[in-house]
Amino acid sequence: MAVPRRSIKTSKSTDTNNYFSIINGMIDTAWVIDKDGNIIAVNDSAVRLLGYSREELIKNGLAAIDSSLTEEEILELIHTMPADKIQVFETSHRAKDGRVIPIEICSSLINYDGEEVILSIARDITERKWAEAEIQKQLDEKQTLLRAIHHRIKNNIASLESLLSLKARTTDNKEAADLLHEAIGRASCIRILYELLLRSEDFTNSSVKEFLCKIMDTIIPLYPGSEHIRREGEIDDFMLSETYLFPLGVIFEELVTNILKYAFDNPKDGIIRLKVKKNEKGIYFELSDNGKGLPSGTDGRRHNGFGLAIVKMLAHQIDGSFSMENNPDGPGTRCTIVFGN
């Protein structure tokens, strides 16, 4: 569709001449455009930037100069021009020598020679676009480097797990084997977190459900007879930052290990239940079992071990509250943590 042309006025009022003198002295290019898309006037900066004469710019029109927008898109912008605010958008202009120049345009309605027209101030943003591209390039390079570092750390931790696992399988000392299994579990939490963060876009947030389920799948098989333990879960799937994920993962590993070591006389009847809920008040974490429960009338090893000290410390680190009690709904214990969003 051809943009209709109209005759250009050659006589202007004194006010119009004064107005044009102002825009003609601007560093940015300035364009006066009527409602039909015709160029009425341009300033000297437009002539210098694009290399056309003033007459060529007016004759060629906007569609010939703009390398990003079609004639129809230009008219659509003109016809939807808001009356009470400035319209800002980016496009590109093609110079006479073929160069494509990125442009930021600010347009507003004005009165020019007794007629409502559009004044567009177009700024050459070549340097800004170059700077943005350079910053993005550096960010991409840092992301690649960070991903490589995360990947190497993950592999190193996996190697450590393998060495500890080999040692645990070859030792006849049950206490030593239990300590090695605990170390493997704690290392696994870090490795699993790195695996999930490597798959995330920002290396910061990951799925709570996937994280905790992977930890459970890794920890439980470490203990003899655990293949018979039934797992039950009611876990909301939401994203959480590594600031919370790492402490929560270590807490979870310690509590699951505690259950596996002390809760069941017969693992074949064992059940481990996990519930994680999120609402506007915060995050509710509950881990329970159907085992022996806490020793009656005594603090006992289950209640005062090193692992529970770690759990309490990490719960405090995430501004959470921790409690451990005999399960009010049946046999076994129940551990709960509540912390903020």
C-alpha cells in the first residue's frame, strides 16, 4: 500500500519557523510527520546521519528509510499514537551508503503550522547496542565458566562418594561403615544440588520436590534391609533458592539417616512419610516414620546425637523452627520444620 503524498507547504508562520529553528539545532535527528505518514520536515542532523539531502528524505518517505518496519506498521504506529503521552520504541534506519543504524524513537503529537502532526526524535543508539552486546557476551562467557566449574565440582563429589562407598563395602567395622554412609549421604546432598542447579537457567533456583526425592532415592539404599521400606510423600512442587535448598537438603539427609539407623527393628514393616507444603504463611516440612519412637522418659541417643545438633543449627540458619516428637497419629516419630518463603 503506497503512502499518500501531499503537497508540501512552502510558506510557514513565524512561530513555525522559530519552532523548526529549535529542532534544527538538535544533535538527535528530528522528523515532522503528518497523519498520512508523509515527512513534512527533517532537521540537519538527519541529513548528516543518513547521508541523504533534505529533499531526498522528504521524497523517499519513512518506509524507504526505516529498515525494520513496513509501510503498514508505520501507519499503524501513526494511527495509534497516544494523545497524552510520548510513544517510545526502537527500530533501525538505513543510510544512503547502506549502513543500518539502530535508532530509539520518541514521538509525540504537536501543533505545527496550524496542523496536528507528529514530532519524532530519533537517537542513534549504535554505541548502546554495542555495549549491550558486549555485556551479554561477557555474561554468556561467565555463565559457561560457572557451568563448567559446577560440573567439575559435581564430578569431584561423585568421585568422593565412590571412594567412600568402596571403603564402606570393604570394612567389617559396622560403626565405621555407618560413619562412612553418613559421609556419603552428606556428600550426595551437595552433588544432587549441583546437578539440579546445572540444569536451571540461573544456577540459583531448583525444584524442592525433585531435590528431596533424589536425596531419598540416594540415601535409603545405603542401609541394609532398606529396600523393604515403603516411602510415602505429599510434596508440593515449587522452586526454592540454593540459600534454602542446601540447608534443607542436609537437614533431610540427617533425619532420614536417623530413621534408618534407629527407627526400625524390622525394616520390612518400615514406612517413611514426607510432607512438604507451601502457602502464603511459609513452608511446612514434616518427616515421620512408623518405627519405635523416642525412648520413653529419656533424651536418648536419637534425640541428642551430632546429627540432630546439625539439624537444629541449620533450621536456625534458615530462620525456621524445628521440633521432634513421638508421632501423635501412630507409632514412630515426627519431625517438623517451618520456615518463611
